[in-house]
Amino acid sequence: MLPPETELWNGVEQTAREVFGSYGFGEIRPPIFEPTELFARSIGLDTDVVSKEMYSFEDRDETSVSLRPEATASVCRAYIEHNMHALPQPVKLYYMGPMFRRERPQKGRYRQFYQIGAEVLEALQQGQGGAKDIPKDAAIDAEVIEMVMTFFARLGLEGVELDINSIGHNAPNCRPAYVAKLKAELERVKDKLEPDSQRRIETNPLRVLDSKLESEQAIIATLPRIADCLCDDCAKQYAEVKRQLDLRGVAYRENWRLVRGLDYYMRTTFEITAKGLGSQNAVCGGGRYDGLVELLGGQPTKGIGFAIGEDRLILSLQEAGKGAVAQGRDVYIAWMGEKTLATAIAAAQESRAAGLRVELPPVEQKFGKALAQADKIGARFALILGEDEVASGLWTLKTLATGTQEKLEKADMMDFLKKAKSSPQS
Ligand code: AMP
């Protein structure tokens, strides 16, 4: 990643900080690598991410460490390690940074990619939990979703679509009952499915619903739907999340095929897609994962979070023509004659302190060459400082786009430049 594109990345990250900060989230910076065991336990040994895609290696003491494929596990690990259950609950954290997965690279899919994500964690206090928490949990889920959508709106991301679903929870009368029903139905139509899906009937039947294969779509459309099998509490929670989204003016589409394969994922799941990304059009995935902190050795703790694919977010902004970033410099200081150097340095220092982007050539240049160079690097103004200007105190400013030139007193010049900085470029 190079300038000027990195300016776009910085802008996106700055907006995330502002929006997430306005919802009361603080930044966590987890390490880039962690014990392999952390990811194996939290993401699951049977997932592609852990079984095929992790960059793992033996450290000198023969423990295995891995480059992080995602950050939720690390955030939960940190929550436990730093006793965050003792802080006012819930704890709201966001992170941003590189993740690593050994996938087949293509547009929008890389082996080092960047995520911006957030998690809300809440240790269960005495007497908490159960059906009476439903409205509160639903409000938290809806607020987290509202926050991502606000972030995308602030960036001007186009064609944003939010899909939501509830995947119930891991109790006999809820998701497992649905999975059994789904499995029985899949066995019945097994012959019509492709080998990948046939295999998943055994390993992870829910994942069959993810299939994008054209030949399987008609069959999948006839399969049982989880919404019809949710237990009362999960059904109530799902209805409440939808009501809360409506209250917040967040538009969504229900998608019964949106699933997660791991036991500790529960209830709310969501995915957001955007325009201009082809087949890799998911820019954000998220969901509730009560139980993950406990699985990692902490006390019972509720959790909901999401991860945004920053590379795809940037691609989508660029495709929509929103990737333009300010280039070049505000001012090129064309100084001529050794006696003008001190004045040139002072002018550069003062303009930089005022936030202008200034190029001060290290050695004296001939007039023509200085202006050509100013043009080449995309400067808006050339401040021309010759010995005459320094002696008279009247400085020359050339506007490069129009070629117009004017003489101004030093103080007026600085005022003019400072104002020019904040006004839009002509
Ligand atoms: P996940 O952690 O798999 O739920 O992914 C969350 C988001 O991260 C996805 O919606 C993508 O936008 C992004 N993402 C995941 N894997 C990659 C990858 N290999 N390259 C680029 N973006 C990715």
C-alpha cells in the first residue's frame, strides 16, 4: 500500500474511530500472533480457517504460534486475562489491523488482509441471564448493527445491503432440533447435491445453505428454515432485534440461509454486502457469541461483534469514484539566492505549523526548474522568494492551475495560505 492510496485508508480508519468512539467504544490492539491453540479452540478445528488457512509455526520453545486469522479470539482472551469482567459492563472494544489466511488470492481476497471490527462483551452478574435479558440483548445487537451501518453511511459506501438471521441457540429444543431436521431432508436429496455439499451433510449441514452453486439453488429453496424451528426465547429475541432495527431506521433483509457453523454462535447473525465487488461482495460479517469467553476459560459472558473487510470496503469506495484523495502539496517554496534561504525556511516552518503541506527544495533551483517541479508534484501554489522579495517584504505567490501571480505582504500571504488550506481546491 502506497501513498496516495494510504490517505484513503487513513481516512476510513479515522472515520471508524470517530463513529465507534461516538458509541462509547475504545480501541484494543491485540498482538499479531498468538498461541495456535487459542484459534484452534475458538474458531474450531474443523473450520477451513484453522485446518487449512492458518500460518502456524513452531517457536523456539517448540510451542506453536499462528498469525491471527481474525481478532475476536484475541479480544476474548484479553478480556479474561485483564479481568475486564470487573469493569463496568458491557465492555465495548474495537480494533483494526492485518489478518492472515492462506486462501487462494483473487480480487477482494488476500492472504494478508485488513479488518476493522468491534466486540461488546458482558460478564453475567448474579441473577442475570435467561428470558428477562432478551430485550437488553436485542437492543445491544441492534445498536451494534446500527453503528456499522452509520459508519458505512458516513463513508458514502454505495449499494449497502444488510442481511440478518437468527440461528437459535445450542439447546435440544432449538438449533440441534433444526439441524437434525435439515440433515434428514438433505439425506433425502443427497443424490442431487454436489460432492462438497454431500460431504457437509455429515460434517456441518448448516454450511450447505451457504452454497452458491447454481445447480443446488432450487433444492436449497425447498429445505426447512430455521425461523420455523426456533425455541420461544430465540424467536422472541429475533422479533425484538427486528423491532429495534426498525426503531433505529436501519433497513434489513431477512435471509434464512445466513448461518454460522460453530456451536457458540447464537441468535443474531448478520452480513453486509456492498456494490462493485463481484463475487467477494461481503464487507462485514457479525453475530452473537455468548459462550465463547467461557469456552476460553473465562466466566459466563455474553458477546456480539462484527468484522469489516477493510480491503473490500476501500475497493468498493474506489469503484464508486469515492477513492479520490488529496495529492501533491499546498505550497512549493521556490527560493533563489543563498540570502533567501533563512526566510524560506521560516516560511516553510510557519506554513507547516498551520497544517499546510509544504515542499522546500533542499538546494537552490533556477526559476524555470522550480516551477516545473512544483507543477510535477501537483502543488497548488508556488511561493516565489528571490532576493528582491526578501528585501522588499513583498512576496510573490503563483497559483499554478491558472498561472496568475500576485504580490502580498508576508503576514497577508500567510493568512491567504491558511485560508486556502481550508477552502476546497478549485
Ligand atoms: P470473517 O472473519 O471470515 O467473518 O470475515 C469478515 C470480513 O472480512 C468478510 O466479510 C470480508 O469482508 C473480510 N475478509 C475475510 N477474509 C478475507 C480475505 N482473505 N481477504 C480480504 N477480506 C477478507
